[in-house]
Amino acid sequence: MTLNGTFTRIANTVAHATGMPATFIACCAIVVAWALSGPVFGFSDTWQLIINTGTTIVTFLMVFLIQNTQNRDGAALQTKLDELIRVGAASNKFIGIEHLTEEEVEEFRARCERAAKAKGKLKTRQPASHSGRSR
């Protein structure tokens, strides 16, 4: 298996595992155990350094794993949408707009909104109500 394939498999496994309730409970248990051990170690600098270092390392590594899974999920979703556009009645000019600048994408969005308004198919946002409650 290639390096990319191995990384993808590991990233998927870790991302899935970290999203499980048992993982959250285990992390909470670690924090509680660390806090309860404070009096034993006299709330020393080393005692504090252990949790700080551990959480920093985990956070640092998770950022890359989460970004990897988000990138792949986003690319897969975009590819599926592009295929629906390609085979459907929509305009093919929308395929690949995710590679444009933010301003160019905003122009596409504005054009779509104008076209929907022209056809009377744009749902406008209603102002928030207070459910009939008085203050």
C-alpha cells in the first residue's frame, strides 16, 4: 500500500475513533485522574506540564487528521455535485467553481439568486419572530 493510502486509512480510523462517545469518556477519565493526582504530586510544575504537553501534542496531531478528512470529504462531495451537474439539466459552467476566487464564487451566487428572483423561485428569509410572546 502507498504512503497516501496508509495515511488515509489511519486518518479515517483515528477520525472515526475520536468521534465515538467512548473516546470522549476515556479522555474525561484521563483529565479526572490527572486532577485527582494533583495533591499526590503537590500540584507541581511537572504535574501541570504532563497535561499541557499531552493535550498540546494531541491537538497538534488532530488538526492535521481532521484537515485531511475534511479535504477528502469536501473533494468527494464536490465531485458528486459536479457529476450531477454534468448529467443533469443544470449549466456545466458551474463545474469546478470551487477553484475560483471568493469574489468569483460570490458573483456566481449572486447570478443564481437574481435568476431565482426573476423566476419567482427564491425563498426570502423572514425576520425572526418572538413566537407571539410579549416582553
